[in-house]
Amino acid sequence: MGTSHVVALIMAAGYSRRYGAADKRQERLADGRTLLATTVARTEQAFTQVRVAIREEDDAFQLGLTKSTPLIRLRQAHRGLGASLAEAVAALDLDPLLQEAKAVAVLLADMPRLHPKTLRALQQSITHDTICRPCYRGQPGHPVLFGRDFWSALTRISGEAGAQSLLRQYVSHYRTYDVEDAGVVLDIDTPAALAAL
């Protein structure tokens, strides 16, 4: 499958309660960009189609996003990752620019060290009827890629566990892809993790 047939969906609507009072999406890295903007920039190096899912009330400028960043504004973010993902994928399915998309790569907003080469390789491994996830030295990571056959199921999930239930339900369609990219397991959950960057 060509890379142009996979859309990247960056989930950036969470409340990051483990991080503390600050909005980690707005935290600045050494180059001055926000954490979210850095993740978006890395993703844009590998995907021709990118969508960023944020809360309905978010100020995109404060998050470090540009006017040209394609956004999906979520009304259900307060109900957890599952509800957010369901709403975001439903929006993708209705997007006239994505009618040819064969898969979605679900990324997290706090993963600024993903390597574009890894993201491109993952796109080559996905098909319309598989679910693919990178593994770094035996540890499962992100993004998780879902073929279009699973989009309808994604729109029905709920709760805080995201799409974990689908990975169990469709285990025969689930594939892992070994990578030597620690960025697939590096997410920024605490101020200490940010400082360690």
C-alpha cells in the first residue's frame, strides 16, 4: 500500500492527568516548539495526509499549531480516549479528501521522537484488512495502524482503554512490526520525562 493511502490521526484531546496541572501539549522543547507541534512536524515528514484531533474548546495557536494544520475538534474528549478516537475516526470517514484512504495510523500527541523512516515503513506494512503495531525490543508501541475494514468498529469504541478491545477482538488480523526506533515507545507522561529529552 502506498504511503498516500494512509492518513495519520494524531490524538491530542486528552487531559494528561498524570502530567499535573500544566497542559503538556503546550510545553516547549529545546528548539522552542511545543510538544504537540514537534509530534505533528515529525508526522508530516512521513504522511501526506495528517489530521490532529483536539478538544472543541482548544486554542490551536496556544498549542503551537499553524493555521494550515487540519484539525478535528472533538465534543466527546471528556469521555476518554475511546470516545475521542471513535469521534475522530467517524470524522475521517466523512472527510471527502480521505475517501481513497485505505488505513489510519493512530498517533499520540506526546511522542516527539518518532522517526519518519519508521512511520514510512509502517505504512508499507498495512493493508485494508490488517491492524499493525510497531514493537521495539519486545515492547509494543505507537502508532497503531488500522486498515479501513476496521474503521466502523473504531467508531463504536468507548472508555479510557482506546482501541485495546479491538486488538483482542481481531487478533487474527493483528500484526507486529519489529523496529529499532525507541521513539515508538517514548511518550511524555510526566515533567521528568520531558526534562529527560
